[in-house]
Amino acid sequence: MSDGAQDVVIGQVGRPHGVHGELRVFATGPSLGTLGPGDSVGARRTDAVIGTLVLSAVREMSDSLLVRFAGVESREQAAGLVGAVLTLPESQLPVLSEHDEFYVRELLGCEVRLMPSGRGLGMVTRVHEGAANDSLEVTAADGGVTLVPFTHDAVVAFDRVRRTMHVRDDLFGGGDA
């Protein structure tokens, strides 16, 4: 299924739902919710590649999606997919509609610097979802961890190409308050 582009995880398969092969799937972002019957996804586990699965039905639940795959028609067949991650080639991800929308993968590994001092804070190693806003876990070279609110107020600039982000000095006891 891959066209040579890097595969991106778009969901994780949870437990079967009912007896006709339906599964709970937890999306890792917006991509899975844009797919419908006839669309294909890759499936793999840490120990093996499962292959390509074709969606035959997708419906929303409160905290997940209920998905049926072509050829998976029993609870037992569905149980064989539990724990698998679903992937799409990077080239097939939906284009984000807003200039300030980002995929988590775009943020991970970015260098974070304080502004205006330019002092390095570290690299984004994790993104934590929050009710009001997400926060970035930034890990310094010495292993220290800082949480940075991922808001317009805190993040002064983000350069996708250079993979750098500038945040306000005064949030961390520096700069002019």
C-alpha cells in the first residue's frame, strides 16, 4: 500500500464490538475520521506487518470510531486485529485547512528556543492533549523537562522547514516582564 512515502500512524485498534467483525478504533488525529468505505489503510503490530485493510464501514462513538474491514466478519477475526496500529502514507494525509494547524509529528523533534534571548530550551519530545490547550514536553540536553503551553500567546514563531519554535522568555523567568 505504501508508495515509498513514510507511513504515519492514524489509529490504534481496540476491542471488538459485537459479533459481526466491528472494532473500536482510537484515532491519533483527524485523518482516520476523513476515511470511508472503500479506503485502504495499512495495519501492523510491533512484531509483524498485517497488511492492507479496506474499510467497509465507519461510524462515530463518543470516544472512538467503530470500524468494519472487508473480509473481517466475525468477532474472532476482529480479535486478531486488536492492538494493531493503522497507517497511511504521509502523502495521503488530509491537508490541514488552517495555517496554524499542525500534525503532532511536525512538532516532535523541533528545536525550541526562547525569544528574544535565543537561548535553547531543548527539543519537543511529546505533545500532551489538554482541555483548554495542548502542552509541549520539551527535553533539554541534560534531560530536564519543561512543559510549554502550545498557545498563540506562548509560541512566538514556528518554522516548519527549519523545525524550530520560539517561545516567550518571560514564561520561564527571563526577558522583560
